[in-house]
Amino acid sequence: MAQAWSWNIPALCILLLLTIFYVVGVVRLRRLSLSEAHASPVKARHIIFFVLALACSIGAFFSPIDAIARTQLFSVHMTQVVILITLCSPLFMAACPEEMLRLLFALPPMRVLARVLLRPLTASILFNLIFLLWHTPLLYSRSVTSAGVYHGWLTLVFVASFLNWWPLIGPMVGQRALSLPMQMLYVFLDGQPVDILAFLLVVTEVPIYSHYIIPYQLGLSPFSDQAVGGSILLIPGIVDLIVMSPLFIRWLKTIEQRARERDLQRQAEEEEFEYVEEWEEEDEDEAGDVAHSSSRLAE
């Protein structure tokens, strides 16, 4: 098994940029909080999330996992990809409070990019297109023969996964205008292309990626390795179901709350209507008494 650490230059640049942005953002927000005499929006949990995301990303990009994923085991490749797109990118996003992202999107070029790339449909299409295009047999077989090409595609998928997660957990509320039903629909539809690829890898019974040199001591056939990789690729779909569950519960609670508010409003209107009817009846009774009294006086 490969034991060498890899030098993924594109990933190194991305992680350095993320780290510099995060450190600068933390320092600026703490200075602002001191000058305005309020608590900093960067909490301990944000720092923990960032450190975890950075550590997992370094392990996935640079450890021997990378060399094994590129040359020996397709199942390790899928493990590497799933770690990056299902664990690392959401952790990086959870590490950033909304105020930190506002500093970034205050820059005009970033504002334009956000307006174009962070739209749910655009983000989903870009991620799925990049992921599926890379895993076409022709392009993928060419990428694993060149470490630089493989690292470029892997980093591109990692960056695209940020766009993919943004409509669900993006810290800036203004950029996330999806209702709860639309968020559930987004989660369901967004994961379908990757899930279809995963099922094909498991049930096709034909090794699509047969260029791997699997260590003989593992006793794995090319298709067995591919089927394990396809099973691992189903994990993002499971995560989608986990994400949909609280969204569905929140949606039901919202419906229940609206129904309760409508019932209370209807009850208040009925009580007001009954009060008006009673008041009108009392007025009619008083008017009748006055008329009766006037007739008796006239007699």
C-alpha cells in the first residue's frame, strides 16, 4: 500500500486562502466587538468546526489516502471524495458566522459571484455536472494517470460542494430565500444524479474503472472494489435524508402553528361577532322599551 504523502498544489492554495480569510475575519470581528462593546460573533464552536474541517481536509488531500485513491483502490477514492464533500465543506461553512461572510461579500466582485453562483439551481447543476463529468470513464482514467490532473479535479469538486451546500446551511440569510418545502425538494433532487451513479457502480457487475492496481493481498476483484466505492458514494444520499428529516418536522410545525393562529383568529372573530349581536339585541330591546313607554305616555 502507498505510504507517501502527496503535494496537492490546488488544494494547498484553497486551504491557505480559507485559513487566511478565517484568521483575518476572526481578528476583524473581535476588534469590531471591542470597539462597539459587545460580544464577538465568533464563538468557541466556530473555531472547533474550522480546526476539524482543516484537519480532515489535510488528511483527505495530502495523506497516503490520496496516493491509494489515485492508483490502487477506487473505494478509497470514493471515501476521499465523500469526506471532502459531505464532512469538510459543511464544517467550513458552519465555522463562519454570518458577520464574517458579510465582510467577504461586501467586496463588489464577490457580490456579483454570489448573485450568480449561489442560486440553488445554478449551484446544484454546477456541482453535479462537475462530479459526473469527472467520473466519466474517459476523463477519470486520464486523470488518475496524472497526479496534477487528478488533484485539479478533486479540488474543483471540493470547491463546488460549497455551492451545493449553500442553499441549505449558508450562514447569510439574505442569500438563502428557499422556503422549507423548496429546501426539501432541493435536497431530494440535488442528490439524485450522484445516487444514480452510485447504484450503477454497485449493480452493473462490470468494472468501469479497471486501471487500478489492487494489492493482491487484499483479495479484491476490480468489480468488488468498484461496488464498495459505489456503496460509499451512497452516504451523501443518506445524509440528504438526515437533512430532510428536521426540515420536514419544521415544516409540519410551521403548518400546525399557522393552523393554530387561524383558529385563534377565527375564534376571536366569532366572539366579536357574538358580542356585536348581543349589543344590537340590547339596543333593540331598549328601543322597544322606549317606544312602549312613549305610547303609554301618549295614552
